Amino acid sequence: MRRNKVTVIGAGNVGATVAQRIAEAGLADVVLVDIVEGLPQGKGLDLAEAAPVVGHDARVVGTNDYADSAGSDVVVVTSGLARQPGMSRDDLLAKNAGIVRSVVEQAVHHSPNAILVIVTNPLDAMCHVALQASGFPRERVIGMAGVLDSARFRTFIAEELGVSVEDTHAFVLGGHGDTMVPLPRYSTVAGIPITELLPPDRVAALVERTAHGGAEIVALLKTGSAFYAPAAATFEMVDAILRDRKRVLPCAVLLQGEYGVDGLFVGVPVVLGAGGMERVIQIKLSADEQRAFQRSAAAVRELVDKLPA
Ligand code: APR
């Protein structure tokens, strides 16, 4: 039986760390692709040379040629630009849309049956670009955001209560960004809602910190954005797909009427397995939560409407 194959496009901080996690878990062979000559080859070789010490047999190669990615089971897209000084959000949107469109077209040409996991920001808008560029059904275009946002929320809850992150679960809906919708009543420690364990002002403070979790890291790093937690979150999704685990994870998927939204990628809980996004899980939202969800969806819509045709 052949080992699974994952292509990671973008050999930067997030992409290389995803490649490392996948290889070191022995989950799949990894092809690392980047536009910069030498970069993916160098990182790929470095990762391959770690294999004897770590003790895994996954093959890792770096390349600038999409032919090497042929027959991938999963393609992870992390390629893109970070926002440069003087660049507006809209400039970034247009630039990354161009990059995501081009890499997805090339990747799916060689891997027509792959499942796409999109990581490049602005996430929800990039999922739209990938869906369009691939022509894939919605089940095979999935955005990574909710797992990361929930992981941040879980970290802050566990720290606040002095309990293990393992017993801490969090529920975050909506777009990736300031308008995300953390749901405290579904966020629990060993099944107990955090609303019963923390006063409302502390819950609100943790929610606020979660919504700005990415910006908090950018402010500290100054020269880049988060990558360890984004890579860990991406790995969890790839693992769920390749091992058909039916994990229930919050992901950005194209809604078709669920949660009252049609034709937009927004973060909701889904079942992830060998078929990609196998099912959207619908939960009943309170009037306030539904309003926050709609606000988040409207923010995604605003970005999507600005995408170059
Ligand atoms: N084709 C292939 N690779 C490309 C292309 C392209 N057209 N354009 C850019 N890249 C590569 C860059 O050469 C770089 O190696 O994408 C990589 C991006 O890496 P970093 O700049 O280190 O960015 P990173 O921190 O990995 O973030 C990547 O993930 O979380 C999101 O917001 C983040 O959109 C960003 C993405």
C-alpha cells in the first residue's frame, strides 16, 4: 500500500512547519513547493536529513515544479504575501488572490482528486478563490481558521482556570478575523460550560483576546505572523482527512443555506474525513449569536465582493 502524499505550497514559516509535522508523524510523504528557487529544495532536504534522527520514513522533497506534486491526496495552500508597509488590506487581498488562483490552478491540474486545505489570508476570501480556480465541489475546499481560533481560546481558558488544555474545549464560529464568534456557552472544561466557571467579565476578556490572537503575535514578532499554532491546526485537519477520522472541527466551508447563509465560506463545525468536508453540523444559535454570525458573514461578503473578477 502506498503512503499518502501531501503537497504543501509555500515553503515559508507555516508551510515548512506543516511539512515538518506531517513528515515527523509519518502521516504522508510531503512535497514542498515554492516560487523561490532553492528555498523548498533546501528546506525539503533539511527535513529529509532529520528523518533518521526523528525516526520516520516519510519522504520530503522540495521543488519549484508542480509536476512533482502529481497525485497528491491533500494540497495545503500557504503561499502568499504578508502585508508590507504601505500596502492596504485591499492590495493584499488582490495580490494573494492572484497567488492563490495561480497555485491552485497548477496544483489541481496534477492532482485532480485532491482535497484542498487553504491557509493563506485573508482566509475566507482565499477559499472562494480556491473553489473557483479548482472547480472542485465544496466538500474538497476547506479553510483552516476555526481550529486555530479555538486553540487560542482553549489556551486562554486553560491558563485562566489553571487546568489542562486537554480537558478544555472551545467553540468558535464565523469568519477568521475580528468578527469571529466565540461561543462561551458551548466552550467547556470537562463538559462544564465556562460560563459556569468564570464571571462574565473574564469570559468577555478571553473572547476579546481570542478575536485578536493573530494580531497579538504579530505585535510581538514584528517581522512576521504566527506559524507554530497555525501549522499545528493545519496538521490536525490533514490528519483527520487522511486517516478518515470523522473529527468534528470548526472549518471554513462554503455554506449553502446552513446557518442562514448561502454561497459564502464561513467557519462552522463540520465532520472531516476521507471525503473532505463530509457534513456541516448545525446548532441552534441564540438571537444574539445569530446576529454576531450574520455580522461575521457580512464581513466575509464585503471582502469577497472586492475580489478581482
Ligand atoms: N507560488 C508559490 N509560493 C509562493 C508564491 C507563489 N506564487 N508567492 C509567494 N510564495 C511563497 C513565498 O516565497 C514564501 O516562501 O509563500 C511563502 C509564504 O511564507 P511566509 O512569508 O513565511 O508566510 P507564512 O508565515 O508562512 O504565512 C503564509 O499563511 O497564516 C497565513 O497569513 C498567513 O497568508 C499567510 C500564509
